[in-house]
Amino acid sequence: MGSVARIILQRLVLGLLTLLVVSIVIFTAVNMLPGDFAQAILGQGATPEAVDAIRKDLGLDQPLVVRYFDWLAGALRGDMGSSFAQANFASFVGAEAGERVTVLDQIAPRFSNTMFLATVTAAIAVPISLFLGVLAALYRNSVFDRAANIFTLTSISSPEFFLAYILILFLAVLNPVLPSLSNIFEGMTFADRLEKTLLPALTLTLVVTAHMMRMTRAAIINLLASPYIEMARLKGISPMRVIVRHALPNALAPIINVVALNLAYLITGVVVIEVVFVYPGIGQLFVDSVKIRDIPVVQACCLIFAAAYILLNLMADILSILSNPRLRHPK
Amino acid sequence: MTRLSRRGLLQTGAAAGVLGAMGTRTFGASHSEPKRGGTLRMGIAGANTSDSWDGRTHSDSYMIMMAHGCVFDCLTEVNAAGELVGELAESWEASPDAKVWTFNLRQGVTFHNGKPFGADDVIESLQMHVAEGAKSAAKPIVSAIAEMKKMSDHQVQFTLEAGNADFPYLMSDYHILMFPAGQVQEAIAGGIGTGLYKVESFDPGVRTVVSRVDSHYKDGRAGWFDSIEAIAINDSTARMNALMTGQVDAVNRVDFKTEPLMRANPNVMIFEVTGNQHFTFPMLTNVAPFNDVNVRKALKFAVNRQELVDKILLGHGAVANDHPIGPANQFYARDLPQNSYDPDKAKFHLKEAGMENLTIDLSASDAAFPGAVDAAQLYQASAGAAGITINVIQEPADGYWSNVWLKKPWCACYWSGRATEDWMFSTAYEAGVPWNDSQWDSEDSARFQELLLLGRAELDTDKRREIYHEMQAIMSSEGGTIVPMYANYVDAASSKLAHGPDIGNLWQMDGSRIAERWWFA
């Protein structure tokens, strides 16, 4: 097990380095976009004096490198700062720095909403995909296999918003069983929250199922040609048992990897779904912030997204090691 | 997504006040007797995560509807029919030179936290806009006040730097909300006003819930709902969907493309008004060739306005006449000769300028107004017939207002209009003001600039009408801005709702006061 601990440590250090690189790339990329926060927030009212005043307030008149290291120094202390919008507003009402709404205050509720949606989706999508994958492997090339493939591939190939509208049409307009508006808020009961989240979660399920299901199917079928499976079959074990008991454990590594990849996608890539269903997740906050060039919020969101990928991949690797005795006990 | 919602729209524009203008009278809708009850759920575009209850920062429709339209009051109000009435002020009177204004305040009004409303609140609320470091959009209005004097607990006297007959209208501006004196900071944090609805919860850019106060000075004439839930829905498809599936009772900014489908739905009513919002093509008149009035005239005859209304607004608008005064203004010159598409006249004026043909650049981006680039291309096609070659330059939307508008000699722009003629002219057409996007202050604008100052201090309505009609005529024939069209406000509501005989046209959603004026039938 010592080797696993070492791998985790190594990966975590590498992950931190990745986050640093991500933060540099995002910072420069946002700065390369035309316009800055002052111009974006002032719109038509962007007189040179007003733009200069806001830039000075927020330190946007400093060189890029200085601003980056200021931000980095804060971030290393765990202080992600205040969003430009909040800082600008605070200078307006004369609020002290301590009273400001920080980036973390803004992100926390949005992030927990995003996690809720991702969890609900995963709770639906992962079991369905594994189940379908196993069945498809079991009855490979049958009508069922073909049908499952065609259905999931069609849904993964369609744009997300299109799937969302189809589901809205069938489940909210023609048969009003689910609300088309997923405006969840604090203080809702869990049941209400779940009901409001169901339609976006179903849409996302359609988006991610194909990937996981086909990977499960392929990994299992790949193993079915192995001698030990043939041995199991010759012993007269039922096909279902061959797959679930003998093939599936050995196919877990690639399946875990693809599940992790899709979970990361659920956390970072669902802006379109959030917009269509008016779901107050982190994606909308992120897009709004990019629009007004609110760098502190953009940075924080990107770090969360990058961290989600890094941690989920790390977790996937660890789980695949643990699921594979050969990797658990390297020679 | 929310192209019209851009901060600029409101920042530049639209405060309240339709001097005796025409609210749009609608027929067919059920005019039942108003009754109390129910929760109005609205899906509103124009919300931002940076929203707050600070009236100075308001620039987009969501906060205007929640603050100006629900939680806070102003001194004056423009009613649905377009007349100026008192809100927190009961009455007002001016000195003969329109320089000294005395406002009598309503008695017995309290803020949501129980504090009684009085003269101190008015003075402190106004001073917020000129405080050190405050970047209020209403600063020009308040800084024109030389002195504010508390005459008694319920009387305030304002002495202006110069006479301004429109002063009471300016006090209906949605930025100039009344906050409790000494508690401004708490009031901004929690939304403590004197309005019909008090704040229950406020999640910026996501959702706001307000509930009816138990008793209010508007009882019996406004505020019929028990509570209001405003959901921020910036995406137009999602907003239309929410109304169509009955998740909300009213939405603003109906998507023109889906409007026919919504109209076909029996559970939905569309309400559409033509106000002062207009789209423009300002030319910098201090730059050649636009310094030649004949070139400007040629361009006025080279645009097919009706085509722009039909194709860019899909009919949801009206042809405009190269001046910024709209049907919601009191002194709108209805009978002015209409500039219309006439390639021969355009050629004639071009010849007057000593040119056979002309090649010019027109900068446009959809940041200016939705469809601006298409509009520029239509202009290009129609001007071609008059020997004018327009190169349409598509500018990036980001930084458009900083890098293109006021900088490029000819570009696309929009204005949401102003409640009063003087306010509109002095914002964008008076010599020397920062937003003068046509820089029309040369010799040939002398009469216009002179009239502008005359009109401001004139209290006599007939004389003012004459002055403003003449100004519109001058701008229309010689001014430096092409104003091809007014864009309508198109909103929609569930047919369960009912409203009074008029719908305000100063701003979207019944002058942004749907929560006050409408009820469940």
C-alpha cells in the first residue's frame, strides 16, 4: 500500500503545479480578450474618466505581471479576494474591505447547486449505463444491443440544448409532469429540489450515458475472448454470471476512468443546460463573469474546474489500482 | 442572449416621465375590477449577479422593476396614462423662473423598518448621488441642484443652478429612490424602502421574493398582489418556455421570432407599446464628409426606414424621423414631414455637396442594438441606388462603446430615450456634453443650441411645445444623427392577469410597474 500513498502524493503535487499553470493561462487569456471590466460594466457610459476611475479603484492600471502575483499571493493565503463587481460596488457605498462579499461567498451556493445536479445525474446515469453496458455485452449484436447503441449514440450526438428542448416538449409541455424551470433556491425541501432538478438531470443522463455504456460493453467484450472466460464457460457457468462475476471485475479499471471523466464533465461543462433550465449553478456565474471580465471570479471558477478534473482522475487511478491486484502489488 | 438588456441600455436612458403623453390604450383585455390576492411570478431578463438595492447602480430592467417598481418609491411618478403624479411628494410648485421648486411631502408614510418618512430622507437620498466617489447615473440631475433646504418635516425646497421646467419629471427617475436617512447602508443591504412590497429574500442574479406591506398610501389604487416572485431568466427561449408552460405569469422582452407562436397560445397575452426607445446611426459632424450638411441630408434620404422596421424589428416598431423625441414624450412632433427613402433626393443633395458619388465607412456591431449589422447592410443596399457606397465594418461587440461609439465617424447606436425633451437633448445633443455622439455644435447648430436653453427655463406649455417642435424639425432636416426607427417594448403575460385601461410606454412591463398595477382577474 506504500506505493499507492506515494502515487497519491506525487499526483497531488503534480495537480498543484497544474493548477498554477491553469491560473496563469486563464489570467493571460482573459486579459487578451478585447475590453476589460471597467468598459464592460460601464457599457455605453464608458467615458474615459469613468473607465480610469474604476481601473484605478481595482488596480487594473497595474501591469499584468504585478496583478497576477498580487492575486497569487492572496490565493496562496486562501484569500480569493472579492469579485470586481463587488469591489466596485463596495467603493460605491463606502463599505470596508472586511464587509465585502468575497468570491468564495458568491461561489459557494452556486457550487453546491452544481454538485447537487451532478450527484442526481450520476445517481441516475451511472447505474443505468453499467446495467445497459452489461446487458449489451451479454446480448451483443442482438436487437437489444443495437437499439441501446442507436439510442445512446443518437442522444450523445445531439446538441445538449436540443435534448433539453425535446425533454421539455414531452415532459413539461405535452405531458406536464415535470417543471421546465429549475430555479432551485435555499430553503426548499429536498423533495421539491429533487423534482425541480429532475429534468436537467435526465437531459444530462442522456448526454453522458452513451460514453459510459459503450465503454462498459467494449471492456467486457474485450475480456470475453480471454482464456479464463472460456474456462469459466466450459465449467458451465451461466453467461450472466460469467460477465458479472468474472469479466466485470477485470473490466473495472477502464470503466472507472470513463465514469470519472463524465463526472468531471458534469461539474464543469453544463453551462448550456443551466441556461436552458435556469438552474443557478456555477456555470452561469462563470460565463457571466467572463462576459464582464471579472478576473477573480473567473480564476476561482477555473481552479475549481481544474481541481475537479485532477481529483476525479486521481480518484479513478487509485480505484483502478485498488481494483487490480497486479497494480496493487507491483513486482 | 440578452442583447437589449445590456447595461448601457438603461444607463443611457429611460427614466420615468411621459409628460401628458399617450399611454397605449388596449382593447379586448378584460378590464375586471381590481382585486387583491395571489403571487405574481415573473421571469425577467436583465438580471446580473452584481445587482444590489443601490439605486445609483441600477441600469438593467430586473433591478428597475424590483426597486423602482416594488420596494422603493420616488418623489414623483409617471402613471400608466403618461401623466406626472406625486408619489412620495403630494404636490409641488415652482418660482416663475423655474429655479426654485418646493415639494410638499406625503404625511404618515413609513419605511419598511418602521422609520417615518420626511424631509431629511429626501435630502440624504439625493445627496447620495453627488457623494464623493459615487458614480451615479443620476449625478447630472442632482448636481444641477444648488441648494436643498428642509422647510419643515414634510416640505423641501430645491434651488437649481438654472431654471428647469422639467425638474419634477426628473424626480421620477428610477435612480433617485428614497432611502431612510441615517440608515442608507442598511437600506441598500436589505432593501428598505417605502414601496408597496417589502423584501423577503434577494439572491442577486437569481431570484427575489417580496411581499405586500399591510397598509400603504397607495391602498385601493395599486398593489393588488400578496407577493411577487421575480426569477432571473436572461435566456429568451427559457423565458418564453417558462410562460408557455405556466411556470411564471409574466415575462419581459418577448423574442420577436417566437412572438407569433405565443400569440397563438390562448393562455398568453402579448402587450406591446411604442415608447421612446430608438436605434440610431450617429455621424461625427466635425469629421469630413459629415461636416457638410448636404452629405447628411443625402444620407437621410438613402435609408429605407420601413424596410428596417419590417426586417430588423419584424414589424415591432415604428419609423422614426432623425430626432430622438419619441411618442412617449409630451411634445413629440407628430405632424413633422417624414424623411423617407428617395434615392433621387439623396443624389440631389449629394450634388449640392459637389459630389457625384460618395464612399464611406459605417461601423456596426450587434452590441449597438440587436440586428445592427444587418441594418447596416440594408442601409448599404438602399444607399447604393443613390450613388453612395457604404462599407459596412463589423466591429467586435466587446469594447464597442469604448472603442467605436464616439470614436468612429459613423456607427450604430441605440438610446432608450428620456422622459422629457430637455433631458434627451441635454444628454446627447447639447454642445460639450460627453455623450454627444454627433458632435453637432458647429455654426449650423446655433439655432438648435439656443432653443435648447430657451426651452429648459420656459414654464409655459404652449411656448415649450413650439420650441421643442422647432428643435425636432431642425434636427430632422439638418442634424447629425440618422434615427431610422423606434423599437417597441414587447412583453407577455398569462391571460389570468388583468390590467387597467392604459399600459405605460415609458419602459417595458407597463413602465416597469406591473407588480403595482396589475392583478389576477
